[in-house]
Amino acid sequence: MVTKKNKKPVQKTAHPSVAAQPTPVQKEECACGADCKCGCNSGCKCEKLLPFFGMVLIALSVIASPFIRPYATGFNKPAAPTAKMTENAIRDFIKANPKVILDSVNSYYQKQQGKQAGRKAPPKKADSKMIAEILADKTNTVLGNPKGTFVIIEFFDYQCGYCKMMNKKLAEAIKKSDNIRWVLMDNPIFGEKSEIIARYAMAADKQGKFAEYHEALGENKDMSETGLIALGKKLGLNTDKLTKDANSKELKDKLLKTREYTKELNLSGVPMFIIDGDVQPGAFQDAQLEEYIKKANDMKKTKKAKK
């Protein structure tokens, strides 16, 4: 007689979020790996995308059937295909054509972004006192024009793929307008490793090298503490001071203060923005960024005309 073995119950763990947990407990990197494709703009969305990947696999089984059939049935001696044979053939097809999956994920993300952009709901306004407090804090890192009237405040994590993408785009934006004040607020939600990277970036700012260090982090392969120190040395920083500042109570407290801002704004992921007073959830398209650049330049022209 065959009896079923009792399965151990699977323990479910709550998905980490900034609002729910003061101290992030999420894994150092999301399940997508270093080249994140989950969006990361509301924490890790890998779990939410699992049903989507299931649909992709089903679709691939249909698309790839002309290629799979010879492997599943044999060229000369047809045989009844089994589930295992089909599954293996699909897996082989995906391995040989990984771009199909990436294109599907990107297409899905773009459609979701398009749906959000099409909504008519008015943008949420950030508290003006909070914005004033952030701008008055001289310890916050600023790129672009420190006195620019068009303000972009970004909450980000150095391990977030979409944060890296937006950081590159904003770096280009401040070249197109000298009226953009880009305030970068480290919001490490992907665990201890993200927090260490954030503290080293802020420590580089204490030696006047934040812009260089921030840009270099976008391409840096070794994100261990040893790698972060080596990067500082490469950029000509005093590494003893860099390490001391990175591990100081001052910078650890600063990250806690940033988390307070995200709680007040009810932001649970990265990247998130406050742009010209409006809360902008998640990454946005190039067309939207061009509108922001135009608005920044128009604000400068208006200011000059009033003078």
C-alpha cells in the first residue's frame, strides 16, 4: 500500500517594505539577480511576476511547438509526447533564446507603466514643510544646480536596477537644464549590503567626491566593503577617513531619518520621487522626463523675465 507522506507546512514570510519594518530584512539582492527586471519600484516584485512568467511559459510552448515537436516525437519514429518531454523541450528553447523572456518582461513593464500614465487621478502633493526641511539640510547630497528652482528629490537604492537606469537619465537631464536641483536620498531597502553601499557614498560626499563616487558605483562590480574602499582609493579619497565616516553614527542616523520621510510619504519602494512638489511613484518614461526638463527651463525663463 502506498501512503502519502506528511508534508511540512511552508512558512510564509511577509514581504519587506520600508513602512512595515524600520530595519530591512530583505535579502541583499532580489531574485532577479544583479540585472534586475522586476521594476523594484515598490520593493521586489518578483513574487508578483510569477503568474506572469507562468503565462509566458504557456505562450512559449505554443510558439515553440514547431521547434519542440521533432524533439518530443522523434523524426522517424513518432511517439506519444509526455509532460516531462515537453517541459524539457521548452526549457531547452528558453535557454537557447533567453531574450524572449527579457523582451516579454520589458513589454509587460512598459504596458503597466502606460496604464499608470493614462490614469487621470491628480498627483499626490508632498508636504511643503518636508520639502523645505530636505532642501535646508546641507548634509543631503545634491547634483545639478544647488540653487535650481525645479527640484527633483529621489529616494533610491544602489542595488535597484531601475534606480540605476533613472540615475543615468537624470544625470543627462541636469546637462540639458541648469535649473534642476537633484537631491539624492539613499533609501536602502535591499538589506545590509545596500545600507553599507549608501553609507560609503555619503562618506565620499564628506570629501567632496560624491558625484564621482556615485557615478562610479553605477558600473562598479565589487560592491563588498573591500570593493567600496578600493573604489574610494581609485578616486583619490582618504580611505581611512572614508571607512571611519561610513561607519559613523551620524550617517547611520541619517538613513533612519530618510526612512521617516518615506513613511510619511507612504513610499514602500524605490525609485520614488518628489518632483516639483508632486510625488512620482516609480520610474518614468523618457517623454515624461523631457517634459520635466522643459518645465525647468521655462521656470528659469519666467524668473529672468520678472527681473
